[in-house]
Amino acid sequence: MVGEPVLVLAATGGQGRAVTEALLDRGAAVRALVRDPGRATARALAGQGVEVVAGSLSDRDSLAAAMRGAAGVFAFTTPFEAGPEAEVDQGRSILAAATQERVPHLVFSSVAGADQDSGVPHFESKARIEAALAAGDVPYTVLGPTYFFDNALGGAERIRDGVLDLPLPPDRPLQQLARPDLGAFAADVLLRPAAYVGQRIELAGDSPTPAQMAAALGTALGREVRHEQVPLTAIGDPDMRAMWTFLNGSGYRVDIPALRGAHPEIRWTGFADWARRTWATTAR
């Protein structure tokens, strides 16, 4: 496949890497916005034939320059560096640049539940960006991923010691997603925009309970892993405490069977498969 490049913002991050890989697998031309083209991760992208450009999610001029001539844009924002207000500012900068450059299609990675008045700060900031998109003139699609399987890797040491810490009851399902599945879905949206423009699509590939997650991790590691329920009061970060309060309450609402049925082209990785393929090598 040849043609105008698809721009991926924050291309060396977890989501950006997944989208870039999926686009390359589909034969698409890819342009990647990164903070530092000299970093090893950025040089690796260049080695794969990606056009790497320097820029910042908060710098409208660099965003506009990167968007110039792009067939579509995968947009990502984050509150985890400077807070939710800074994330909203990133969204405004992205939308202003996309409007200026008349981007034909903007795919925004939000979060599942952002439309539920969740009270979670980093959900609410994304909801504000979604509202700005809906009020603007740029053709867009919103993707709402749920909890990523990879988040379990943050507790790798404890899991290797036989404990999975999660602030959920052992029998409470948690809808989750593999990053490569997000990448594959986003690539399809970017390469077939007419089928998706104007839609908001939430994504999940599995909904294991903490007990099932612990069992799958134990199988992958070849040892017993047990789930330990962390009290919500023990979570120091207010944003994370709000998120886990939400997940203990109404939580994500993805109709996983309907999603799988509508998109059989996506592999939809299950948690146990992810654990077998990923954990045994990643968690050592």
C-alpha cells in the first residue's frame, strides 16, 4: 500500500507503538511524532521505514507541521505527566492543528467510560476533549479502550512472589484489552475511515475476574498466584482511587460478544493467552 502517510502521535508510547506496528503490517506509510528523534525507540521506528518528526502534544505549530499532508491522524493525550488540565490543553492543541491543516480524519484514543459521568479525573478530561471534537469541524472517530492487560506488569515483582494486587473483589469481572488489538482496530479505522467517521467505539477483548487473572498468571509462571484485594482507602492517588471506585461500581460497559461479532478480523486476545505469550518472558 502506498499513498499519503498516516500520522501517529506519541508514537514511541504503548498505544502509539501498537498503532504504528499495525499500520506497518498493513503496508501503510507512517509518520511518527516523537519528542526526541535521537532516542533509540525513535531510531528503531526510522529503521522500519517510518518518517520520524519531532514535536510535542502541547505545541500546536509542531503538531500542524506533522499533520500537513497526512491521510489521517491517531491522536493520544495523557494526564499522567502534568495533570488533567494539561491533557485537555493537549487535546485543544491537537484539534486546533487538525482544523488548521484540514486533516481528513482524526482518530482519538479516549477511554471506555468517559461518557458515563464517572467522576474519574482522567476520564473526565478525555470527555472534555471528546466534546470539543464533536463541536468541531474535523471528521473524527473516538476509540475507548478499557483496562490494558499490560497494566498487570506494573506489579511484576509481587506477582513473581505469588500475589496479584487488585482493588476488586475476586469474582468481579474487569473488562480489558491487549494493546496490539487496539493497534489493529485503530489501523482499520485509519485505513477505512468512511466506515467509522462519527462513531464512538469502546474496546475490550476479555473480562476476567481477579481470581481468573491470578490463575492464568500462575499457569504462565508455573507457580501459584493468589489475588489479594487492595482496599480502596489504601490507594493514595486520588485519580486512581476514583478509577477503582468506578470499576467497583458501574464500571466499563462494552458488549464484548457484539464487538467480536462485528469485527471478526481482530484477533481479540484473551487474558490467559496474553499471560502465556507475554508474562513468561516479560516478568523475569
